[in-house]
Amino acid sequence: MKRILVVEDTKANMYLIGFVMKENGYDMIETTTGEEGVELAVKEMPDMILMDIQLPGIDGIEATRRIRESKADGEIPIAALTSFAMTGDREQALKAGCNGYIEKPIDPKTIMSEIEKFL
């Protein structure tokens, strides 16, 4: 079973992502802060990471940088999960080490196909 680390501080988004993942046979590791996301990436070595960009404490950009600099880096795909859609935001996420960019609001009908592109 594929395990996906979801770093997301909005309860409604976490619930929706969790529901869709369980329906599709994925195991989800969840946290609400960038610091815990970095720790769990190293400890759990998930198959993929969904990284919210706007988080309490360190943001998703910094958390991604730290994961890429850690022993967890490897080939773990990281997708930025964000409502930021300003010019340059996508480039900033990719420069930090994200492999892709999934925009909010989350669409439960398409989120799994977007995730599966990275796996």
C-alpha cells in the first residue's frame, strides 16, 4: 500500500484528502506543521508528500528545502498543495524542490489522478 505524507493545516482539506485516499487504497500520514512534516519525511520515508505552502511555523517552501537537504530526499516526489496562484508561486515551489503543484480548492474528483502522476 502506498503511503503519502500530507502536510496540511486546514482540517477540512485534511479530511477531504484523507477520505479520497482511503477510498482509493492509500495510507495517509498526516501532520499540520512544516517542522513535523520534515521529521515525518525522514522517519517514515513515504512514497509521496503533499506539502501545503502556507503553514504555521516554517512554511511549505522551507519544509521542502529541509527535506531535500535531509537523508529523506531520495526520490520522494513532493507536490506543493496551495491556494497561492500568483505569478512566480509555481516557480518558487519548484525551485525549492517540489516536483509539481496542485492548486486548491481540492477537487475530490481529480485529486487522485493528480497524485498518481507523481507515483
